[in-house]
Amino acid sequence: MKRILLIGDSIRMGYDKYVKEALSGVAEVYYPKNENCMYAENVLRFAHEWVQKTGSSELDLIHWNAGLWDVLELFEDGPLTSLDYYGEAIARIHKRLRLICPKAKLVFATSTAVIERSSSKDFARHNATIRKYNERALEALSGTDEIINDLYPLSENLPREYHSDWVHFYTDKGTEAIGGRVLSVICRELGIEAGEVNLDSFEPEKYSKDTIGF
């Protein structure tokens, strides 16, 4: 049985249980329940603890992301995390994960696009900034053995009905689209097959609005 850890922000919180159910019987899927992993710096701080909570460092694959909190702009004061520090943190996360899970395949997912016009000047994310931070992350991971799951182009072209709000994809179609892409990468890298998830009866994790944040 394969062992997989999902680390990430509230985008991950929209597909984690979907991935777990789809891989039932072929993989143990872990993720920080009731915990938004948020900023890259937060992932750097807690990655080893999330690995420890799985009960073993012998993981087969870690799929992770960070970025949407780093690009957040409050009161038109610029991104909360500078571009240079973000790139440095991404590189350090890779190094940390490789140190504590030397045999695991590592998959980095780029940050997804937002419906920019629905944000406010006091709480905003801009797709141009997201693209810039994604590019910096890819630069930071260049030359490593990190596998890239580029979710941005997929999310950018999804219709409005796939969105549950201006940031998230907590709809049946959105969950299937984003979760399906994550599954396809995981299955390809581990040589396993996912089962089907009946979205008519599927219930995602019961995350609260306070837990998820925006």
C-alpha cells in the first residue's frame, strides 16, 4: 500500500478527501486535518511535524503547495511575502522534505488562479502576481528532482460554475477538475490506478470558514 501526504492551503482542502477516497484500497492518504497550511514560511516550519503525524517518514509521495497566502495584499500594501523570500522558502521546503523523506517523490503544485474582479482593494489577490510567484517557485526548484503539477493553467480556464467563490473550487465540477489533476499526477508517478468517486454522495471534509480562510 502506497503512502501519500498532501500539504497545502485551502485549495488542497478542497480536494484532499476526494483524493483519499479515489485511492482507497491502493494508498494511505494523509493530510493535516482542520489545518490550512497557508504561507510558504508556515510549510517550512511545520512540514516535518505533518510528516511525523503520518506515523512514518517512509512516504512514497508528498504533494504540496504554497503561494496564495504569500501573494495576498491587504490595504493595497503589496504581497505579504516578498517575491525573493518566497523563492527562498520554496527552495528550503524542498530541501527539508528531501532531508526528512529521502525516498519520497516530491510534487509541487503551482498556485491556482482567482476571480480577480471579485476581490476588494483591502483583501486582494492578482493573477499577474500569482503567475510571477509561480514562476519564481519553478526557478527555485529548477535542477532538483521536484515534479511539477502546474495547476495554474488548468484553473485559469475553468468556467465560473466550477468556483464556489472567488478563490476556491468547492463545487462538484471544481473538485473533480482540480482533484482529478492531482490524482492523475500521483497515479502516474506511483504507477497506481484511482477509483471513481461518486460525487452525488461525496461529502468533503467539514472544514469551517474560520479554518479555511480566504
